Amino acid sequence: LQIAIFHARSRHNDVNVAELNTVSGKAFPNPANDLVTVSIEGEGMAQLIITDVAGKVAMATPLNLATGQDQINIESLEAGLYIFNVTLENGKTAQFNVVKK
């Protein structure tokens, strides 16, 4: 989900687009059993918060995205659908779904 904020100036008839604060992200394999690679369009340190579909936090862990990806172990999660919320140190975010088998 990406949202752009538009601000129109009527005198100059031009449109400014605010910088989007989201980046693309994904996890693979998906569905997964235990190890998942999180891949983000960005580098550096990040925080991953995994929530279930009810919004309850199931896991929180730092990510080292020096190469744009990091691997995490989700073996302790019960089978189901989870929402991965990644926040990079520059404030940009990514959100995507992962199915745990």
C-alpha cells in the first residue's frame, strides 16, 4: 500500500508530490517453514515487527540489510498468515504478508 499526498498551487498551476515513505519488500520462500529471507529496497539496519492478522505482535527483531536482505527464523511461529512490518533507520517502511506453514 503506497499513498501519495498531492498539494496543488492554484496560482502556478503545478502539482507537488510528497516523497513516499515506503519501499518495496518481500520475503521468500513464501509460504515458509522456518528460515525466511527478507528482501528490501534499501540498506542498513532495520526493525522487523511481525504481527498476526489480529494485529498481535508475534515477533520483533532487528535486521541487518547491508546487502538489502537478511534471513530470520520463523520456526517458533504457529501456522498462519503474518504481516511483516519493516522500518529502516531512515524512517522508510515496507509491509508484506508471509504465510507460515
